[in-house]
Amino acid sequence: MNKSLTERQKSWLTLALLWLVLLLMAAMRPLAVPDEGRYGEIGRWMLQSGDWLTPRLNGLPFFHKPPFLYWLEAISLATFGVNELALRLVPALHVGLMLIVLYLSARTISTEQIARRAVIMLGTSLTFLVGGQYINHDMAVAAWIGVAIWCFAFAFMAGDKPNATLARLGFVACAFGMLSKGLIGIALPGLVIFIWLLWTRQFKKVLYLPWLSGLALFAAIALPWFVMAQQKHPQLFNYMFIGQQFNRYTAATYNNPQPWWFYLLSVVLLLFPWVFFALNQVRRPLTQAPTAAPLIAKAWWSLCWIWAVAIMAFFSIPNSKLIGYVLPVMPALALLSALGWERSMAHRARAGKIFAALCLLNIVGALVLMTQVGEVTRTGRSQDVARALACAARPSDTVYVSGAYPYDLPFYAQTSKPLVVLENWPMLRQQTGDGWQRELFEGADFDAQAAKVLQSPEVLPQAGLTPGNWLVVSTGNGMAEGLAGWKLYFQGAGWLLYQSGHPLAAEGPKAAEHKGLPGCKEQGDK
């Protein structure tokens, strides 16, 4: 067995071990709210309802993002059961794709050692160990953006004319990026490649791209859902592209306002400590010796920096900023960090031990974070109330909520009916900002029948006198106090569960119905 094959085997084994560590960590914590509760439940509802066209939150259409994440979640839940790890397989597979494509690309344009080091740096960072298990759209679109950039870059570097096969793969990756999170799946690869082609004086090659076949592949993958969903919901395009993407990018009224330097700090956090070694690559590509050829060609070096700077600048413009938006830059920075390590550290006597210690420190830190996050977020989650509800309620029972929305409750209890949400909805439409109430009432605008789950608190007294009803409110919410019929059934860490006052034995035909939701069996004694 030759040495090159042995080195490659080491690299593939490293990839597998890193992904195994990620899966182990992904099984260690409950759903985070609101994001993981929201996006995980949409996937579960899609599987339960059989409606694969319209993503729904609490039975209401949810068109903030395209449905690719939810499709994959539903498939995973159908295969592995309704649990957190089944949901987390989706971002884990995407970050695995990011890691594999980084390795293959870095191995091609540099050395096996640099490629493996870049993989280890990314794989021991919070980007991989935390971001790679977090249930939202960010890792999926980041992975496909990276695949698209690598494919187009290799296509353009193939010769005087782009390699058609690689270019077509780039169009395919853009299609999956658009299905993952909308227009940035096209815009960001296009921005990076456009600037890079101008910088490296290759722009004329654009004329020779396989435009017809590439766009045909893109359209075949990305467009069918948008066309069918628009036909069923005529307001979709305006809501998703203008409201949720263009307006969120340009307006200053959305949540999470952050200063311009927010993503610089985010990169340090997500790729700590490796990103500091990338600074050694700011000036020029690394050479092994003054007279030797560089370990990476200048064109690839410039691609990595343009990739990182252009995307960070793009997302720094809006007032609203979220840390997950910077994930697409990580492959480029990981490669630059590996090259920087080679320049500043690889020649040192204890470099290997230092590198291993830093990797171990990162992994231990992530492990500590995973073991503590459940306790720290206990009062915000409703998992304990969901367990009590799942083992006491019947599938036909109605669950009312008020004052806040328990995003994770439907997933853990595995309710078969939407929750009835009690608020002053006419007032909220006039006054509420960018919060959970807006998610629900904007969804109600797409489906008048489903909108019946949004009701007034005035129904609560009568509901308390009707058998088979439950009420979930946050701790300290006194809505049920003094109302006839409602009795406290369970007090959780952050939520209260009330039951309508009629004894179950007096419920007539309902008393014979099987008690317990699927979530009771699934949760067991966890």
C-alpha cells in the first residue's frame, strides 16, 4: 500500500470520526426554542399531515423559507422516529457535505496534509460541533453555497473554457441552495464568483458556461415547488421574496440589530482559535521555502479571501444580523487557517502536540456546552409539560395556549391537532413587532380555514366548562385563575398545564377513547 493511499485513508477516517463526535453531541440536548422547536415541528407536521407542498406551523402556512429543510426532516422522522436526533441529522449531513467538499477541494489545490488540517480545524470548531447540529436553514444553505462556489471555481480554472460538467454541478448546487433558504442560494455564489473572475481576469470565460443545460437543471430542481405553491397561495412570491427577504435585508425594524463588526466577532467565536492563523495568509500564498512553488496558487488564495470578505460584507449591511448567516464563509477560512498554521507553526518542535491540545480543548468546550444547555434553558422550554400532556390527553382533546407560544410542545407531545392560540389578534396586528404572534397571524392570511386556531381569550370561560380541554400558559400568567372549570394539572419549570374541570369519567363517549398521545410512548422516562 503506497504512502499516498495511507494518507488519504487517514483523512477519510478523520472525517468519519469528526462526524461521529458531532452525532454524539447532537443526541445530548433537548430542542432549543424558538428556532429548533419551530423548524422541527414544521417537519413533523408535514409528515403527520401528508401535506408536502405547504409548510405549516401550528397548522398555519409558514412561508418564511422554502421547504427543503422540512422535506428532509420529514423523511428523517419517518425513518428514525420522532426525536431530536432525527431532526439534527439534516444539518449534520449538510455540515458533513461541507467538510467533504472542503477536503476534496483543498486536496486538489494544495496538499493532503493541508487538506486534512483544514478539515480538522473546521471539524473541531463551534461551526461544526454546534452549528452542524442546530436545526434551522443556515447550515443547509451554507453547505450548498460552498458546493456551488467550489464547483464554479474549478470549472473556470479548468482551462480556456469552463469545464461543463463542473459548471452544471454548480447550477445544481445553486438550485438546492435556493430551495434551502431562497435567493441567497444564488446571490452569494454569484457575488463571490463574479468578483473573483474580475479579480483574476477570467470574466470572459462566462460566455462559455453551459447556460442552457445549467439553467435547465436549475429550473428542474428549484422551480417546481415555487410554481405549485404560488398557484395554491397567490400571495407567496410577494410574501417570501419581498417581505421575508428583500425587506428583511433593507429594513431597520426587524429583531437582532447589531453593529457592523458583529460578523468579525462571530467568525472568531465560530472558528476559534484557528481563524487567527488565517491572518498569516493576508499578504500572499504560502511557500514551503523562498524558492519553492506556493502550496496554493494565487488564484485559489484570492478566491478564499474574496469568498470570506464578500459574504461577510454582504451580511454586514442589514441592521438585523444573526450569527448563522456567516456560516458560508467557514470553508474558505478553514483552508486559509490551515495554510497559516503551516507558515507559523508547522516547523516548530511541539507543533503536533499544540495542535492536538487545541483540538481537544475545542471538543471538550463543546461537550461542556452541550451538557449544560438543557438545564440553562429549562424554564424556556415546555418539554416537561408536553410529557404530562401527552400521557393524559386524548388525540381529540383541544389544547389552548395564551401569553406565549410553546414552540417545542407540539413536537414532544406529538399533538395531532393545532393548538388554539388565544390573543387579542386585531390589536396585535396593529401593534406587534417581529415576533411569534406575527408568524402566526401572517400565516393565517394564507388559509382562512386554518386561521380558526387564532381565537379570542373570551372563549376561555366556556372552554373550562367543556370536557377534554387543556390550557398551557407560562409560569406567572394568571389567565386561568378565577375562571370556573380550569384546574391546575401540572406545574413545569416554566409553564403551567390546566385541565378543564369536568371529571374524565363523566365525558360520555369520549371516556372510552384511548388516552395518551404518541409523545407519551416516545418520551418514556426521559
